[in-house]
Amino acid sequence: MKIRMDGITDELILKDMAVLSQTHFSGASLVAEGEDLLAEFCEERTLKSISIKGRMGLASQAITRELDAAAPEKTRKYAYLSCYAKLLEEYTGQAQSWGLLNGMRPTKLVHSLKKSGQQDHQVREFMESEYLPSPEKMDLLLEVANRQLEVIPDLYSLEKEVSIYIGIPFCPTRCAYCTFAAYAMEPFKKWVEPFVQTLIKEIEGVGRYLKKQNIQVTSIYFGGGTATSLGTEQLKAVMDAVHGHLAAFESVREITMEAGRPDTITPEKLELIKAYGIKRISINPQTYHQKTLDTIGRHHSVQDILDKYEMAKGLGIENINMDLIVGLPGEGPKELAYSLKQTAKLQPESLTIHMLAYKRKSKLTKERGLYTTATKEEINEMGRMTYEFAKSNDYVPYYLYRQKNISGNMENIGYSKAGQESIYNIVMMEEAQNVLGFGVGASSKYLIGTSVHNPRDIKTYLDTYENYIEKKIQVLTESLAAGAVAFSKNE
């Protein structure tokens, strides 16, 4: 189906319309000539928007004049998109369960409404009218948001604290779907020690400011790459630096160590993690099929996953997160069912379900024609399988996010057993406070809407880290000052 656009010239609106076409309704496209189905559709129907009083026809030419005069740019944009999405749904017979909630963090939007004093029924009414999510997706969003507030009752008042991300940019190998700043250990091993020493200097530099300003740290996440790719002594040196210069570990609400690759885990590293009081780690299978692990470049066995999980449990690690990726090459419902069955045997405290996303720079995307992947219908079925699995195994959703080019246009969901939710994941996903990133490719994200991105190239990071210390401190100072002004106005 080709849809001619007449009178709509806003590039951002046209771009989002194209996203709706390509991602949700692959049979529809926008063209400059042909039958003007949008105008015909909008002339026959009206769109009621909470943000716009009354009802107005959406014939392409007329809506431009009326909305430009009557509504702010964001409202005008979603009025166009609402009309277009409804047109596509009627003409293709395909419903899009997430509606217009694309390119955003949907639970963050829920929290902004709840923070303004709206009750759940008001949040639902507004979002279903403005953004067109299905009732099932709204149930999920409200369940996640309310769970987050149970885990962190002061979620809306964490502006004066920060969370910390420590990025270790090494892995045993690079996975086919990965676009993180991660380097295969063997070819880049000469850079490991210089990186560790520079990372410690970066931690010390920012740490002096945090201590001088008496800024509390809420949570710490050692990520990457894979944090446990470092040797035991190198990992200890980094942990000592964080403990000594950023925040004493016993004063932090939560610390997580990313040990996602089982081939990086040793008894010595687990003993070190436990000795420092770290109670949460990740061991990520992604799948329990050896053929798939080989295909995506994870050079470990399924048995390694099971052995390292049992090792961590035997050494007293209290909260283990495990990731699964739905839609990996060669995998369909049958393969997912087996991976879920294996997960049920282990019963990890946390379970993160990722839908495969085709990231622009990943090997999987660049060589997509070489892989066999699931259909959209199969992805949707597998999504339903994960929902049912989580419910039947007492996992509750506590965070979610959506990515561009995600399989089936679905979502990634973090589940946990009650009381085992990750504080860092919540504050980071909902952008509830300033998050400072250290290491190669790490991003610092601030409440004023600004980010500072460390270089992804190791040598550039080594040569310029001091500049990024200064940038982090400068923007953090601005963000904290803006938060203090906003707080005083609300008193």
C-alpha cells in the first residue's frame, strides 16, 4: 500500500510516520504521488485529543493551520501520528500494541504523570488517548512503574545523589550482536594494564569532587564489556579505587558486578567479589543451545554456564541475574522453550529478557543475510512465551525499555523474584538521577538532559581522560545547581 502525503512538510513528523510504516506495517510506505489515503481517511473521521479541546477534522491541509495555531509542537506531532497509525491499522488489519511509544522510555513517561499527581486511571486514560498503546501494554507499564516505587520509595527525590557506572571494555570475544565499546581480550591484552591505571586516575579525579561536595552514591554497576575479564589483581585494584575514592561500599544501597561471560569467572574472582560485600552479579547464558553460542561468537559451552552458576551459588552469591536473548539466529519457539526450561531449573533471582535488536554497527546487522532469523509472528509468539514463563515462575517485571530495530517491535523486560530488583537498573532506565560513567566508551548522563561520552577508542581514552574528568565535574555541577533551583521553587 502506498500513501501519498499532501500538505504535511514537518520533517520530524514525516520521519516518525516512516518509522510507523517500516517497523510496524511493512506493507505501507509514504510516497509523493498516488492516492491520498491519509486525506481521505482523515476527512471521514475525527481525532479527539486530551491536549486539544473539541474535535477537528484531520484533512491534511486543514490540520496544519488549526494545529499550528491551537497546540504546541509535540501535541501537533502526536495528532498527526495518531491519525496515521489509525489509518495504517484500518487498511492493513495489523494492530501495533505499543502505539506511538517509539523512541522513548515509556515508563519514564508514566512516572512523569504520576509525579505530577495523576492517579493510575488518569495515567491510563491520558496515555491510551495520546499514544495509543494497547490495554495490555498499559497494564505492563503501570505494573512496572508501581513496582519501582515499591523498591525505591524515594525514586522521585534522588536528584542530590548519583549512581556510578564503571565500564571495563574487554571480553573474551566480541559477540555478533554487540555494539558496546568492547574489545576481544587476546588481540588487545597489551592495553589492559594501561587502561586499568588510567581508569583509576579518572576515578580519583572525579572522586575528589564528590567527597568535597559530600555527594552520596546510590548504586554502583561494574559493567563493560565484561568486568570480570580483568585479572583478579586488576579487578581488585579497580574495586579498591572505587571504594576508596567514590564511595565506601557499605554506604551504597546496591553494587552489581557484570560477570556475564562464564569463561571469565574463577573462584578467586568470586571470593573477591564476596569479600567486598557485592551481593549481585550477572552470568548471562543468552541461550542454552551450543550451536547458537558458536554462531554468535561466544566461545564457551553451555556446561560452562551451569558450572559457573553453581560455583557462584556455592560461594554464597545471593542475587544472580541471567540474560536470555529472544530471536537469535537459528532460534524459534522450540529453541526458546528449551532455554526457558533450563532457566526454570536454576531459578536465578533476576532474569532479563532481551528481544534481539539489529544495531547498525553490529556484525549481525552488517551480515544479516548470512543468518536465519525468526519471523515477526514467531517473535510475537516467543514474547508471549516469556510472559507466561515469568508469571508461572514468580518473576515480576520491574523495568523495561525499547530499542530501535528491535525484533517484533517488542520490548526488553527485567524480571526478578520479589525483593531482588536492581536499584541501578531502575534509576538508570528512568533517568531518576545523575549517572556518572567511567572507562572506555562510558557515558555520564545528567538530569539537565546533557551527556558526556568517554572515547570509545582505548588510546584516545588514555590520552584524553583528564579532559573528561573536567567535563564530568562541570556538567554535574550545573545539573546539581539546576536541581537545587527546581527544588526551591517547589517548596
